[in-house]
Amino acid sequence: MTSTMELSYRIAAVDTGSPIGLLLALYDTLSGNLRRAAIAIRSQEIERRCAELSHAYVILGQLESWVDPDRDHQLAESLTLFYAYLRAQMLQASLAQSASTLDALIALVVQVRTAWQQREATLTSSSTPLHDTTSQPADSNRVALSQTA
């Protein structure tokens, strides 16, 4: 289950409205799902493992849908390969009941999350806008990755 503090953090991240803030919240959710799935594997809780991995696949799908090859083809290709690797390894971990595989994936997700967080700090300190709201519809959920990476 998600703790109250974790939920408050996610709400705050979404309320900031920055594309990278939303991306960070998704990476946090994904790593939390993977961590809880690993715990479930170790404690032999099949239903919990399946629920956590199922939610992780939903989050991964959301991350994949935000990749925009029209903005930065090289970044899009790298992220697409990364997400495909995560998906394949999550399936393998589930089939093999391997908590250690999930632990390794968590480390990768955290590493990529940290890179995005550092990019956001760089953009914020240089006063560069994270995205141009005049060229995107207000209800757009797509992250302009080339402008944030």
C-alpha cells in the first residue's frame, strides 16, 4: 500500500505541473511498484506480486506513451529501448520469481530518474522554460522530451 507521505509527495509532484515533475512522479511510482513486487516475491505473496507488477506495466505504458520521436529521435530511441528492456525483465522476474532481478531494475529506474531530476535542476537554474504552453493543448499529457532532456 502507498503511505500517506508517499501519496502527499505524488500529489505535490503532479500539482507542480512541470513535465519533468510528472515524469519523476511516474518513475517514483514505477520503482515503488517494483520494490513492493520484490517484497511480495520474497514473502511468497503471489496476488500482491501480480498486482504490483500489473500496476508497474500500466505506469510503464504511460511512460512509453510520452516518448515523442518527433522532438528528439535519439532520446526517443534510447527511452523506447530502455522501456522495452524493463518490460522484458519484469516479465522474466515474474516468471522466475526473481526479487533480485526486480532489485536491479529498481536501481536502473532510480538512475534514469536521477538524470531527469538533474536535468530539471539545470533547466530551473538557467531559467529556461521547460515547455512552451502556447504550442501545446492545455490537456496534453505528452512530455516534450527534447525540451526536457
